[in-house]
Amino acid sequence: MDVFNRLAPFIQDFIYENKWEELRGNQVAACEVIFDTEDNLLLSSGTASGKTEAAFLPVLTEIYNKPSSSVGILYISPLKALINDQFKRLEQMLLDSNLPVTKWHGDASQTQKNKLIKNPEGLLQITPESLESLITNKRSACLSLFSDLRFVIIDEVHYFMRDVRGLQLLCVLERLKQLTGVNPRRIGLSATLGDISLAVNWLNTGTGRNCTAPIVEEGKKRVRLHIERFVNYAEERDLITRDGSGNVVDVNSGDIGDREHYEYLFRQTLDKKTIIFTNSREETEFIIAHIREIALQNKAPDVYRVHHGNVSALLRENTEDEMKSADEKIVTGATVTLELGIDIGSLDQAVQVGAPLNVSSFAQRLGRCGRRGQVPQLLFTFVESIRINSADILGPINWEFIRTISIIQLYLKDHWIEPIPPQNHAYNLLYHQTMSCLKSNGEMSPAGLAQSILSLGCFKNIPQEDYKWLLSHMINIDQLQRTEHGGLIIGREGEKIVNSHKFLTIFMAPEYLLVKDENRTIGTVDKVYPVGTRFALAGIAWETVDVNEKSKVIFVKKVPGVSVVDWNVDFNAELHTVLVRKVRSVLKENEPYPYLSDRCRDRLAEIQYIARNSGILDNLVTPLSDRKYAIFPWVGTRQLMTLNYALRYRKIKSKLPWITCVYLEVLFEGSKEELESIIYDIVHSDLNLYDLPLPDKVQIDGKYNEFIPLELLRKQFIEDYLDFEGLKDGLS
């Protein structure tokens, strides 16, 4: 019997009504795995390839044919917006099935939640934090809700794998298994995965099942790419514009590149449904404000929107609905919020301002365009500030530009995406899950608590001694308390943490102030803008009219013009060795890149000339001045940081000039050859990373780090961030 005839009747009807010509390859493969095996399932394919349906068609059929006595399917998403989006699609599919679908997140209906608790059935859509809340605060409800849970569908697996929320999710799913004794099958959905085996291992954590990851040929895809460049000159002599007679007509054109850039973006997005991706919220706000001003001058319609985490949920949803509409050609500035698979219909193109953070991010952003049979079209733009007389021989190299070419080549030609970095010592999460477990269970013996927590798959690399150390520290700072029977309960200080509504989240979020225009919420900012101050939010300029610091609300009125806003957030990115090596090959080789504009092609030739003549491509050490040297081992950020600290161990002043830099800058009194000899000696030594002169408070950022001994945070940094073996391999 073919797959279609094995599907539930209501699904067959749905397929007929929506005029599907056939099931896609991944949908057939998914059905075969779900119907004919007991394996977990990993589906990895491009955006709009029918992955969601591939997961739901067979599992809904299974639940329809053999009804569950509780919630049968748990769908987990990183975003409430994704849940709301999927809810609409599922409601339509389930009309004639008698299988209810329920949303469960902070904005969902309490009535519907109570109804599900009284009569648990069908499909439940939830975020990791809401699932954490359920298992922590409604333990008995969880027993009935999930006593016959058959399937867990995890959307956007690649996102969870790269984030501590993913570890939290795995812990909660294992705790749910401990509580109910039920081991549901897991189905992972992802558009961008590099090493499939890493994702398979992640998805399988704690299940004891095999996982099948069917490879379905999607055929070769065409992609349209173009990179354009604009220049701001920083030398005064370059700011002067003269007319045909040689008379000065403008001495204020230092930002001419910016102006050209905004006008170019206006023209390129005119009457085209577009997402303009940037790497920061400030840049998104600024670019959209400028394009809107140009549209106003040209009497063009205002189709410009902003979509990022600080814009209110209502405004974001309105933007998504407008983009989904075929009638309007909306242009939306966005950060990572539109990387994930929210359905915004068919896009004409995407624009990336500056370099994508990494290959994975590029793959996600490329996947947003080219839906429903269109050729994906992605435009890159750069604005450079050029100083003609740069003192540093490497100063004229635009590393961001070279990195963009490298990222494009790695994804489209080499089919490579960054693997997931290790998170084997997540003490931050260990603290959180300990507190969550005690809140859920009440008093536990230290041995029982250790057995419950350390048996979770995420903590398999944490020794009992470390956990004992953490528990003792938590007792000392009153996060935990010993009872007279020798058990452990949450302490007085710990109660303040677990009873806060912020406890459920494991990711760090700053304190935000609400921005309101009368009673309409616009979004949030992370600092007080005093009365009379103008700032940008949601693509519009506002002026503060009142501030209620106690309630953390800024009241504003709309004003004309362009304004700025800044958030106190660090740029966080790192480069993989494979990407850094590709940067070197782009500088070294004469490969043609047809997607470069003439200006970009000229700039690349100029940068290649500088790189080849500076010696950085073939020498480990390059002199920059009398005592300053650049070290180019062509390795990733983690390996470069390991060398940085190893050099400091040898009393050599070393630094990474900026976070995505591909070289170290050192001050050294000796010769180039002596410095090279020291580096090779380091690489061939038995270096003990625990001897390195790390800063006292060195740590991988974590929300609950303040409750963890500094020695454990240092150990986490050494074990999960530094990479001496990778450095040795890179220099071998």
C-alpha cells in the first residue's frame, strides 16, 4: 500500500482540498519511518520544503488510528510566534479529525489550558519555558497530561542545539520521562544542519532509541547573489566636492557612502517584498528610518516595518500578517527574529547589510527567500569608512567583506555549516535544574537529588565531586538549606529566585522598560530616555513625554525625522577554523566570484594585493612595527584565544584586536624568528590549560553564574571554550 493510502481519511481529504499534486520526498520518507519503525526521526531540508507536514501527517494518523488516553503529541518551538503560526495551519488540517490542538505559552488562553488539564487529549504546542513551568509547578497535572504521550516534535533543532535553551529542553524532557515513565518518540525538524550525526546524538539524548535521518535529494538549487559596496571617506581632503569650474560646492560629504547606501536600498526594495537583515537592532532601526525618509521625499507608500525582539509582540504579528498578504510589498528590517521559520509567504528577495555572523546564519537567511518555486535572491551591501593614510599595513583590509565571500563559498560550494561547540560543563543549567527539581519535588536527600540530576544526559560529563562542590556552595550562600533529617530544600535566598517569573528562562535578558504611545505598547528599551529625548523604536522616531520609573514605563509621542537608539548588548560571535582557512584561501587564490559588483571586484583585488605583499598568507609572524607583530595561525576564535593565553603564560603581551579578528597582535622585544620559535615550542609542549594566566573572573556567560563557584566557572571555560588540540592541529 502506498503512503498516501495509509494516511488518516481527514488528512487525505485535506490533501485533496488543497490540491497537492503529490507527497514530497521527505514526507514519504517520514511516513515510512513513523509507520514502519520505532525510531526517532530527524528531518533536515530547506525552508518551505514541507518538513512540518512531513512530521504531522504520519503522527496525526497514528494518534487518529490509535487514540491516546492523554496528550498524544507535544510540539515544542523556540518562539511563541512560531506556535501561533503553526496553530493556524494545524487547526485547518484538524477540522474533521476530532483531535484538538492547544497552545500553551504566556499569551495563550487560560481557559483553553484549564480545559486541557481537565480533559487531556490531542496535540499540545509549547515553548521550553512553559514546559519547564508545567513540570515544576504542576507536577500532578503533568502525570495526567502526558501519561500516554507518543510523540515529541522539536522544531528548529539547529537553533536549540546552539543555545543553552536546547540543553534545558533536553533536561525537561528527561525529567518528564522520569516522572511519567513514558518514553515518546522524538521528531526533530531543521533547515540548516552541518554534521547530521551531531544532531542525531542531540535528538536521541536520554531516549535509548535509534534515530533515522532520511536523506532526500532536493535537486540542485539556483541562487541569485550580488554584493555591492559604498564608501565613506574619512580624510578631510576627500570631503570636498567641486563643480565643473573647480569651485567648492560641498564640504560635508563624509557620509556620502551612507547616503548612497540608503538610496540604493530604497531603489532595490521598491515594489519588492523584502527582509533587510542586519546584525544589530540599532542598525535595523537606523536603516529603516532612513529608507522611510527617502520614500517620503519620493512620495512612495510607507511599506517599511521593523521586526526584532524589542518590538511589541502585537506589532511583530501585524508585520508578519502584512508580509503574508499577497497585496502589499512590505519591506521589513529584521535581526535573528525572522531567521526562523515563521510563515511570511513568498519573498522577492532578502538583503544582508554587512557580513552574516556565520555560515549557519547565512543559510537561514538565504532560506527565507525563494519559497514556493522562486529562485532565492540575496543582496549583500557594505559601507566602508576608508582612511587613505592608514598607519597599520593591515588597516586597509576589510575582513568583514572577505568573510562574507568565504561564508558564501563554504555554504554554496563546499556545503559546509559550523558544527555545534561543546557544552559539557553547563554548571549554569546544573544550578537551574537543581532548583527546579527541588521546587517540583520538595525535600530530597543529597544522594537522591544527585541521582535525579546527574543521570540527565546533558550532565554526563560532570563528576559527582563537582556537583558536591556546587551543592555545598549553594548551601553556604543560602540558595539551599539542609533540614534536620539531612535532606535538602530551597533556602531563603533561593526562594527569591525560584518564585520570580524570570526563573523559568535559562537565557540572559536585561531589565527592560516598556515604551507606550498613550495605551498602545510599542516595545521595550533597556535604559531610561528622559523627557524631551528622542529615540527610535519599531522604525519610528519617538519623543519621551513622561517616565514612570517605578512601573518601568516610558510614555512617548510620535515625532518626524530620523532618530537613534542603542541597546547595552555585546556583539557575540566566533569564527570556526574552517571559515578562517577559507578567508585565507580567498585572499590567496584568484578565483572569480561572479556575484561581486565591479566596485567589489576592484576592492577584492586591492585587498588581495595588500595581503599577499604583507606576508601574512605564508608567514606565522608578520612585523607591524619595531616591537609590534601580527600572528596569523589561521585558526578559529577558540584556538586563537588559547594561543593568546599561552603567550601571556610566556610573559608576552598578546591580544585579540576585536572579537572576530583572525590574528593576534603582540608586543615583543625580540625578532620575528624568535617569536615563531616560541609559538612552535608552545604547540609542541605538554601545556596544562589550568596553568594559564586567565583573568580572575573568566567565564562563559550564564544567567545563574553568580551562584556557581568561580573555580567551576573557570573549569567550564577551559574545558568547553579553550581548544589546545585544535590549535596544535591548525599549526601542525
